Amino acid sequence: MKITQHSAVTIHYRLSDQEGRLLEDSFDSEPMLYLHGTENLIPGLEAALDGKIKGEKLDVTISAEEAYGPYQDGLRQAVPLEAFGDIEDIVPGMRFIAETEMGQRPVEVIEVKDNVVIVDGNHPLAGQALSFNIEILDVREGTAEEIAHGHIHAQGGCGSHGHDHDHGGGCCGGSGKEAGGCCGGSDHDDHGHHHDHDHEACDTPKAGCDGNGGCGCRG
């Protein structure tokens, strides 16, 4: 059967950045499962897979606009160290969930100065064209429960980590300071894939990994 709305799709993939560097490779591990047409993947990747069938292989390059969006300078900001509360040993690469005017958003620590922390709310792959090498392993109809919940109910299922889709989550691997994730991850809104251009003020960071994905999952 062809990949259509609410198809449950299993794929292997390799993800490379615009410089040709390999970021993720599922071929030596578990394949990724996702529910088609429910914003589990970045828009460009989902569009490339639409209508394909089991056994097909494809190489596709996704523009930044159809992946994680353009890099937004306004999402790189200086935050007072005191805003991090009792969190100690803040170092570059750490990721937090920050309260902003647009709601919660994942941010990464870029630099730590005397009393100021420079954070970046852009997805690690924002502003980059992404290249995928994909093999479609299986295509089936999604179950009623999977369709109702908007994701696959299986280990490795893209979207299985939660029901919210903002551009910060990933689902097939990388998290924290890693760029990898799940075939496309998006600003989850980014997993709903809205790339706002508002300058958001970071406030009250919360400790913890945001699960920011790479590879393609919006999740």
C-alpha cells in the first residue's frame, strides 16, 4: 500500500547536514516508526515520503524552511544568572526549558559569563538544509488508537514520547545537546511546525533535557 494519511510507516534513514556530515544513522540499529500525516516529521520529509510504497529507497534534500526553519537571531539572548535559581555548574551545551512570552521553549546554553548566561532557543539544525537517505521497510494502516493519539504505539515510534508537538522534541535517538533526534524533529509546534519570528524573552529556565530531536521527527 502507498503511504497516505494515517499510514503507519517504518523506515531506516541516514541524516546528513548541509556540509555532508553524518548526524544520524538508523541502519545499524532500530528503524523508526511514525504515523503519516500527523506532523510527526518535519514537513519536507513527510512530503517526500507521501505516496511511496514498501521497499522504495530515496535520497532527498530538505530546505531549511521545510525542516527546522531559518535561524532566528532573536532567539539567542542573554539571561541573568539569577534566573537559573539554585542550579549550579551551568556550562555550555546544557539544555533547559524556558518560560517565554510564547510559552515554554527549549533553550541551549551557548556561553556563560560573569553574571549572564547566553542561551539559544533555535533548534540545533535551524537554518540548515538536511539530506536524508531513506529505505521504506513497511507500510500499514494505523490503528484507531494510534490515529486518535496521533502517534505509533510501539517502541521506536515517532511521537511516542508525548502528545505535544513543539519544535523541541525529537524521538529517535539524540537528546540534550546532541543534534540528532528523529528524522526531522521540529520546533515541535516545532512539532506543530510554526516558526515564529517574534523575539521571545527567556525567563525562568527549568532544568532538564528538552529532548530536542534532529533527524526529522517533529515530535
